[in-house]
Amino acid sequence: MSQTVSEELRREVFEANLRIPRAGLATLTWGNVSGVDRQAGVFVIKPSGVAYEALSEDDLVVVSLSDGSVVDGRLRPSTDTETHRSLYLAFPSIGGVTHTHSTHAVAFAQARRPIPVLGTTHADTFNGPVPVTAPLTPEQCARDYEFHTGQVIVDLLDGDDTRAREVPGALVAHHGPFTWGASATASLEHAVICEAVAEMALHTIVLGPVEPPQHLLNRHFTRKHGPDAYYGNPPAPSVPRPSRP
């Protein structure tokens, strides 16, 4: 196994990718997760077009953060690799990126409508609507398409790392959701949440939404995020994994 990245990061990215179909976020191979090692200047991502059930840790591809070249791996990386790289370069707080074509989030992306904040489930994770980008121009599609896909997200958030932390996801117009987080695992969890709140929003819109009070939404976000957060418990001490022979 390659030593280009740590075994822990490779394992995390591998397991996060396997969770995409288990969470119902992808059909066929429509999704990918990456995780970055900023000290090493690389990130690890799923290879292009490999079925989840056939994926192994050794199939993962290591890519240079600076220029997008493949550092290690025998397969081609995901076609969305340059979008992931664009987000890593723009937002220093991001440790992982997930892209899926989950049904309800894609519906909002195709309609070019942000996912509105209609209740506390949404506000627990996203401090505001999940925004939608402007459509890519013919020029952006013709050259460096995947990198420009990331750049329209960067432009949407004004390159603001604080905003990226508070709203860890966006919808690319006519395409689908990209989510991110402090780790590959966190980015995948945000993809799960994005799809869940998109489905809830669609049902609520059908019934006729009532705008929730902002103070309630603020309370739900701040009790899980920020200096005064009190949701959850500290993680249990990790048990070292036995080394491979």
C-alpha cells in the first residue's frame, strides 16, 4: 500500500465513499468523497467510474493539491477531482468534500432554487439556506469545466471561509449538491443532511410553508456550533489499530 498519505486518511475516505450508496445518495457510481492532507499537499479521492461494491482502498487516487496531477494510484481519479481541488484551495477550513446526485437535493439544483430553512432540522447544520450557484457560462463549460464548477461555488460564497463553515454545502445549478466539512466523514454527513432537509422542504412546500422565527433557528445552530455549543459529548479515546503484517 502506498505511503503517500496516511493509512488513516485512506481508510476514512474509503469508508466514506462506501457510505454513499448505503445512505441512498447515489445511483450507480454517481458520487464521490475526498479527504485532504494539507501538510502533505495532497488529497485522496475515489477513482472514476468504479462501482462502490468493487472499490478497494488501493483503488483510491492521491492527487496534488497544487496542480491536480496524480501523485499515486493506478486508476484515473473522479471526473469531479478538479471541483474538489478548487474548493480545497479556496477554503482552508475544508478537510473533506462530498458530491452526490441525491434525488431531492438535485431537484432543487435543477430548479435553480436554494433549499430554504423551514425548520430546526435544517438550522442544526446550515446557518441559512443551502444556496444555488449561477449557471456555468459556455466558456466555463468549454474549458476547465470541473474546476469552474468549483469556482462558481467559491464565487457564490464570496470566497468566505467563515461562510463555508456555517453553510457547508451548495447546489450547482442544473447539476447537484457539493458538501464539505472538517473531514471526509463530516462532508459525507453533511451530504446526508442536505438530502434529508431537501426532502423535508419539498414536502413542506407542498403543504404550504410557514416561516419559522429566526431566533429559534439561531438557537438551534449555535447550540451545535460555535464557542458556546453544548450539543453532544466528547469523543471516546481512540483505540490504536493493529499494524498490518
